[in-house]
Amino acid sequence: MDEKIGKEVDKTEDEKLIESMEEGMKSRVIENKLKAQIFKDSEEEKEKQKILSAEKLHKNSIKTELAKPLLKIPNMMKKDEKEPTDSPVLGSSRSSHNGLSPVQVSKLAQAASTTVKSVITKPLEVKSIASKILVKKQDGDTTVTGLMARTPKVTTVGIPDAETVIPSTFTGDDEDDYFHGFLPREDANMLCLLDGDFLLRTTEVSSGEDRQLCLSVAWHGNHHIILYYDKSKNQYGVKPDRTFISIADLVNYYAQHKFKIARERILLKNPIVAQPWELKHQQLKLLQKLGEGAFGEVHSANLALTPRFCVKAAVKVLKCDAMTKEKVREAMSEVRMLRNLRHENIVRFYGVANRREPLMIVMELVKEGALNSYLKKNGRNLSMKIKLFMIRDAACGLAYLHGKNIMHRDLATRNCLYTGEIVKLSDFGMSAYGPQYKLLPTDKAPVRWIAPEVFRTLIYSFPSDTWAFFVMVWEIFNNAMEPYPGWDRARVKIEVLKGNRLSIPPTAPIKLQELCKLTWNTDVTKRPTMSTVSAVMMRLTGKVDVSEKPTHITATTPVKMDQKMRKNYNDQKPFTASIRRPHPKAKR
């Protein structure tokens, strides 16, 4: 029995040995099969890459040129050196770069960095290296020009040494619905709210340089992309490796295919159409020249609102040589302020023609023109009651502005308009949002209307506006005479700081005289607010309330359109890009 047991035990051990050997052989067979399959797959992948490399040679050569400044990698490792476990530039050694080891990647990177203006024979490998290094640079808060930029909320991307100047053939007609012309970045950010919102606008990188086309798009923040223009092909692109014969084709393509900017993969979804205040030059027909200034000229004009209806308007035309980046931004800042104002004592704003030069700001045409001109001509024949009405209107308009947190900063009779019945505040070029504005030493300021605290601190506030208002009250009572007559500006400053003040006539109502005396106080906290002044003036003139009135431009007397103007207005092409309709929040 013992022998049988021993034989069975020996047999069992032999069987176990054989089984273990068989398992080892099976595992080797499986391993060999896997290696063979991997080798076969790699060979097939190499064949595919060779085919693709021929098609992408031009694209990758461009990207290689852009990546050269970043391909600064230490000396190649020797053959007998071990592969590093982690590379500070390329990342972990376990990561894959198209099947290459980190040592091979380093060698290829050095070869790429030492090649000057030559076509790399292995574009696919170089592309992989460049993309990794660009991402690493981005992680290190380094701005990567051309391919991506590091700004979490607002990103501006341009292509270095690339042609981005707007060609003379570009008109914006094919991009009718989403081209916004000279729209500043601030307005673009306000219009592009949801992911996928986009618009096309004109910009310039710095003053004196040529203007460029910029694609503004919202996607986890706001991105502003300077479009690439291939002058030889007359084509546009987000990047040089893919260009299109028109902006409309570019938009159609990226409405269906995402593109990468600053770690984001962006898709164009909702075109932000032109706003009601964005006009076209063909809607305007300039008529008589009304005046001229440093900014440009003022003309009367016919404004076409529909093919069969137009109104009279006043147009401020900016001089072309004055259309620097700063001047355009100032003009559009005034537009941004005006388009939100709705009051019967504020000049009506119709819109701005900003699609091309010259920039035109379109306002209500007021019958009698500037208030100072009217007072100089007719002031002696005006009664105290009429002048009180003028003061009341101006007070109501300024109180409305202060209620909107806006300081006029240039209040004077020259900056008011008169219809023959109503005074309207105008010229908001110096206006600013409150409660305070710090003047720069280079800022222009109307010295004769400046309050003493502004001379001392260079800080302008709402009480400073009240001071300027009562200087204008003195103007109205004295038929637009220059304040502090006989004194130059230097002496005006000295006398105001000494405490010398203007005085309104004793025939003026007592309440108005009391308000004027309070305003001349150097302590700004003791000056009356404009809401108090307007309330007193309404009681003095018997007017109960001043209502805010919407600027319904249909209230203006229509003017018959001529045939040429109607043709220009009708020559508009519809939006053709195959993308979704604007979302409801993109108000027209």
C-alpha cells in the first residue's frame, strides 16, 4: 500500500511538472503572438503614417517653423545612458509619442532645433514633439504666439510674422449678419455671452498699424482671434494650415468642426447679429455741413430706417486721420453710453455707422442748434420764464444722468441743444461713470467750469457736475457770455481757489439763488444734488414730473427717399452661413 501511495505521489509530482511546463510554453506562445500582433500593428501604422506624411508635409513644415524657438532641449543622451523616469519637458517616460521612446524624442527634438528653414523629413514626429512642448510652455504661464495663448477668461491669439492685414477686397457684405466693423473688445465681450456666440469685427493691435480682422467668440470665457490672411491665395484662416476663400466659408466649416485655441476646443454656434444701433453707411446721405471741430465734421443727413422711410439726423463724422485705436475707442465709449439713455432732455441717439471708415455717430437733428448760439442771437429778447424753462430742462437731464451713475464733465451752453421749446444735453465725449473720476495731467478740462476741489485733487465727482451746472445757469442769464469775463484761465484758477464766485441776477427766484449759494460751497457735502435742483426747478416752473421717453425714431417727420438711396439700402446680402439661428438673448 505504501508503494502504491509513493507511486501515486511521484506520478502526481511528474504530472504537476509537465503541467507547469505546458503552461510556460502556452504563456510564451501567447506572448509571442502578442508581440507579433503588436509588430504587425506598428508596421501597418507606419505605412499609414507614411501616406499621411506626404499629404501633411506643408502643414507640418509651417508648424515646425513656429515650434523652433521652443525646441531647446539639452544634449542628446548617450546610448549607454538609461532612459529617465520623468522628463521636465516631455513628461513621464511612460508616455507615448507616436511609439517613440523619450531618448528618440530628445534626438528628434535636437535635430529639429538645429534645422534652419528646411523641411523636416519626419514631419509627423516633429509635430508630436512640438505639440507637447507647446503645451508644457503653456502650463508654465508662457504666452505661446501663433498656436495658443495663456489667459483664462479673455484670450487674444495672433500668428507671428503672418499676413493679417485686411485686404482691400474685403467689404463685409458676405458676413452681413455677424460683421460689426469698428466694435471695441468691451462691446464684443458684452454681446458674446453664451458658449458658441461669435462675431467678426475690425481691430488694430496698436496705434499706427494696419487694421485686422478679429473673430470674437465666447467659449468658457472670451477669445479674440486675429485671422490669418494668405495674400498669395487671397484666403483666410484661423491658423495658416487651413485657409478658406471667404470668411463665410470659414464660419461654415468651424460651425461643424471644432478648432483649438488656448486649451479650448471651440465651435461656432450662434452668430451675434448687428444691433439696432449699428447702422450701415449706405443708410446715410450727408447733406449740409453744420460745423467742424478737432474730432471731425458735423453734417445734416437723411437716415434710411426702412426702404420707404427715412428721417432727418445730425451726423458726427470722424476724420480718417484721427481714427487711431484710442480715438475709435473714445468714440465707441460715447456710443456705449448714449445707447442706454432715454430722456426728453437728452439728445436722441440713432446709432453709429461703424462697418468701415469714416466712423459716423448719428444723432437727433435739433432745430435751433447749440444753446449758446441761440442765446447770443436771441437772449436779450427772452423772458425770465423762458430762461427758467431752459434751466429746468438742463437740470432734469443732468439729474437723469446722475441717476444713471454718469457724470457729464463738460456741461456748458455750447454742449446743449435747443429745439425752440426744449433744452437737450449733448456731447458726451468727456462723460464718465461715477462716483469719481481721476483726471490725468494730460486730460483736457474746461477751466472756467471746474470746481475748486478738482483744481486741488484732480478728482471729479457728482458735486463737481453740480458746480458746472450753476456756471451754465450764469451763462443762460448772461446770454452765453464767457464765465469770468476778462480773466485768462490761469487767473480763473487762482480766483476760484481764493473764493471768488459768479453771481446770478437778483431778479432770479429766491429758491434758485439759495441753491446757487449752496453750490459755491467748497465743502462738496453741502452742495445740493441735481435731483433736488430739478425738483425745485419743476416747482418753480409749474411742471409736475419729467418722464423718461423712449427714443422712438418714428416720431420724427419722415423724408422721402430718393432712388439712389433706396437702391443702396436694398443692396444687402442675406446671411448664408449654415449655422443655428441667434439665441433669444442676443437682442437685436
